[in-house]
Amino acid sequence: MIEKMEMDRDRLREVLTMSRIGLPEEDYQEVLDRVNDILRLCDKMREIAHEEVKPFEWEVKKAPARRADEPKRWSGRDEFLAKAPVRDGDFFRVPRIIALEEEEEDA
């Protein structure tokens, strides 16, 4: 038998933390209801008899033509890098924009 899926507040909080998504506590119930509606729909879909359904197969002939992948040196690279506000060799230096709260406090 297939186990029914359901998400609780603790699991939602864990997923939001791992995804770096901030959500006010007052919005948790609405999001939790929506997620559980989707999970219930997935449960219903898993109950559908699909043993006789053949998988979809893509014909190779219909695949788009591909060009040869040939590296080419771009002549504007140095000019482009010269406009960087902060440069580190051949790279742009950018500030870190995603960090856990603990990491931000240590910085």
C-alpha cells in the first residue's frame, strides 16, 4: 500500500530554511494548506491504474539539429573586465548575497 504524503509545520520550516526562503509565521498555515493540497493530488495520481499505458518515446529524427561546439576567443574580454568595479585576475569580485543568519553575524 502507498503511504500518504503530508507536510507539517516543522518540515515546512526545514524546507524553507534549506531553500533560503523567508516566510512570516502568519503565512505558514496558508502555505502548508497549499502544499498539502498538492501532495493529496499526487497521492490520487499514484492510485490511477497506469500499468497498460505505454511510455512516451521521442523519435531521434525529430530532435533539433545541433551545431558543432567550437571554442572561439572573444576579443572584447579584456575591455569588458576592465569595467568591473572590483576585479580579481580574470574574474569579477561580487559580494555574497545568500548566507545563513549565523554566517552574517560572524561577518
